[in-house]
Amino acid sequence: MTPTQHHQLQHPHWNLTQLLTFLTTITITGILWSLWPATLGGNTSWIIVAGNSMEPTFNHGDLLLVQKQNHYQQGDIITFKIPADQTGANLQIVHRITGYHNPNQTQYITQGDNRDYKDYWRPTNTDITGKTKHVIPAGGNLIRALTNPLYISLLAGITASTAILLTPTQHPTNEPHTTLPLKPTTQLS
């Protein structure tokens, strides 16, 4: 082993490209892990706001990233499913926790920021999808547009037209055609 190889084994170092590649991989892995949807075993749900009950905090069409928590407290903006035994069962609601319905804090009182009254639903931890962690303004509108069959068809048409227009065509050459001479055949009489 040469002295240089021995030194490299004792003092390994990364060049800038290797370091940036490593840091980028770690960052992307962390982002994907934190945003992995609950429907695929992750901890995050993506909710599109419908309605105006949370204006001006959230607007119709905003995309919310909500994450399940062990505990929720007054002031948290949560998404919850209306319990099965109540009016509007299984609809998702995005409202703020304004208090607790019982002393052991297992049922929450909620209210929309744009409402003068408390909700009559009393969600529990099992009803709650999660606490709002991030909002992407109008992000839900973009998702709706991208999943609309009309827009999908339009995008497919544009893609196909572009592919056809950009496909190189073969132009005829000006070279004379060459033909192979025919072999004489022998006839048997």
C-alpha cells in the first residue's frame, strides 16, 4: 500500500459533489417521509378546503397538510370527520378548537374562524384526521384542475400533438434508384 492510499484510508474525505448528493438525498428522504399520505401508511393527510367557514385564515381551494397528533389543544386548527351518529356523518370539517366539552378533555368544542357560533359536533381524538401543519394557497384548485377529465384530455391531446410535430420526418433523397439486375432463367423444354 502506498503512503497516499494509507493516508486516504485513515482520513477519508468527501468531495463537494459527494457531500451535496448526500445532503440532497437526506433532505428529499425527510421531506417525503414527513409528507407521505396517511392512505399509504404515512402520517399526513392532504385536505382541500371547501367553503368559507375558515376565512380569512383559509380560503376555498386551499390545500392543507394535516398531521395526526397525540394531543390537541385549544387554538389548534384541526380536520375531523363528523361522527357517524351525528348530522353530516363522515364529512370532513376544518375548524379551530375553542374549548373542551368535558373535564377530561376527550371531546372538543370547535368553531370556524368566520362563524359567530360554536359547532354542535363534539369530535374526539378518534374523529380527528390531524392538525393543520402547512397550507398551500389555491393548491387544492390546482389538484382539482389536474384531476379533471377535461384537463387530462386536453393535456393528452397537447402532448400527442407535440410528439407528432416534433417527430422527424424522412425526406426523399435525390439519388437515383438502383435496381438489381434480373437473373436470366433457364427454361426446360
